Amino acid sequence: MTEGTSLSETEQALVRATGGALLVIATLLQREGLLSVEELAGKLGIYGAISAETSKEEGLMIGCWAGMLSDIAGDLPKFHKH
């Protein structure tokens, strides 16, 4: 998370752990040829921006997850379903 958030260390750890779990799921979806990590990151980013309109904290968390996925997406191998 970023400086100046009102989340406790435990809450920040929960956000990071959830992002890690999303990364595992996104990697499996990409491996099966169903959805790329990049596409999921983009959709989460949009959802985060929309969510921030009603809840800044929720939007920040979702945006964090989108960023985590975007950061790793280019480093993952591209899988093609046969």
C-alpha cells in the first residue's frame, strides 16, 4: 500500500495476501488460455477506479491488486491452450 493510508499493518498484509491469491488465480486462468493477467489487471483497475467513487479505501485496495498483477504480468510465460 502507499504512504498515508489509514490501514493497519495487519490490514495491509491482508491486502497483499489477497493480491497474491489473485495472482495465483490469474496465472492459472492465463495458463488455461481463458484470460490474460494483463486483461484481468486492466479490468480490476477499472473496477478500482469506479469503486473509489463511493469508497476511497475500497478503490485503493482494488487498485493495489491491479497494480500487483500489472507488475508481474510481463514476467510470466505466455501459455497457449492446445
